[in-house]
Amino acid sequence: MAIKGLGRGKPMTTGDLADRLGIRHHSAVGLIDRLLSKSLVKRQPSAQDRRQVLLALTPKADSLLAQLSTAHRDELRRLSPLLHTLLTYFKPKG
């Protein structure tokens, strides 16, 4: 989601991902390696700076995120009445 949320056409580096997730660079590298092993991201050399490696989601990752988004939206719809009740009940007075 952190990669997808950056927006289309905006490149993300390992350092960018680490910053967005609030983790250390080496932890982001490990995460990226695991995503690579599942064919969910790919590394691409930057056209502007060959020292820089950019991250991109694969079609498989896009499909998985779409499925998760649908499931989460359905769950929020199911819980909406309860959430409304709780928010109304615990609404600050004054």
C-alpha cells in the first residue's frame, strides 16, 4: 500500500519506502526482498540516475491490493452501524 499510495508515475526508492513506513533502510531492503520473492514488486534502474534503484508494483500486486481493498470496504460497510453507534455514544459533550 505504501508503494501504491505514492501515486502513479512517482518513483519510489528503498529509502522512500523506509521513510514512509518509519523503518530502517536495511529493514526495508528485507521487506522488498520478500516482496520480490513473491513477485509483488520489481526493482528498476532509474533512467535519470543509474545509481538509484526504483520500486514498482507488479500486476500481481495490483490485483492482490484490489482484492484486499474490496474485502476491507465490505467489512467497513458491515461494521458501519456499530461504528456509528459507538461514535455517537462516545461523542464528547460540550
